Amino acid sequence: MSYSGSGNTGGGAWRNEGEAQPHAFDPWSQPELFRGVLTRRIFAFLVDLVVLSVPVILACVFIAVFGLVTLGLGWALFWLVSPASVIWALVYYGSSLGGPHSATLGMRLMDLEMRTWYGSPSYFVLGAAHALLFWVSVSFLTPFVLLIGLFNGRRRLLHDIVLGTVIVNSSVRVPVPQPARTF
């Protein structure tokens, strides 16, 4: 086996050789996958916001009581609340979106799941990046950036488009071929 150094080995086993892979979820042939997704996402976000805020509130109450017991010395721990909240949110979104259901608790309540544009389930880094990009886009581009979902068939938001993800109704079971693993 010789290697010519040109980057093309002739086999094409590791790339598509110019063939575009189609989206796994088509809004025209499968509209039921995207029906009510934006409304459900709003309620799922609110549920997830509660799930995220309860441990943070409990930590703040603990630090406040600890500060009273230690005559004010424990209140120095309040500076940890902000970074710990960010870490907690990234771990929550990464592990839940990267888990077996590809959905957060709120998304599972609303029968939603996150998939890649070609149909495979999500993974930890994608879930954490999804949450991070959501908060960054809403912070810098105002919440009006969420209106993008009204103008495309798959109801994708800006961070979905950038990361190549799709949120679909999980109550509608459509068999999606899984890509072969190469490891």
C-alpha cells in the first residue's frame, strides 16, 4: 500500500467524497416531528430553570446560615456561588442531553429530544456546548434571537443551527438509521 501524499487515497472510506448527506428529519415529509416544538421548548426551559435553581438556592441558604454560625466568616463563600452555578448548569445540560434520552428533565416532560442533524443522539460535549451557546447568544444578541425558530421548517434556533442539532418530538417514533461506528 503506497501513500501518494496528495490526501486522496482512492478508498474514500473516511469521507463522503463530495456527496451531501441528507438531513435525517425532513419537516415536509415528517411535520409531526416539529409540531409544537417551540412551545414545548419554552415550558421545558422553565422546568429546567427550576431544576437548576433549586440547588443554587439551597447552597445560598446554607452559606447564609453558615455565615451566621461563624459570625460572618462563612459569608466569604458567596463568591463561589456564581462559578459553581455555571459549572452545575454545564454538567446538568451535558449529562442530561448526552445521556440515553438525549433530553433534559424538562424536555423529557415535554416529550422532546435533541438529535444531530443526521439523526444520531447527542453526547456530553454537544449538550454542554448547546447550553453555553444558548446563554451566550441570548446574552449578546438579546432574547429576540429566539424568533429565528419561527422562520424555519425544523424550528431550529440560532444555537441549534450553529451546532447542527435538531429538537424533535420524542412521542413520534420514526426509525432513524444510526451511523456505523468506526472504533
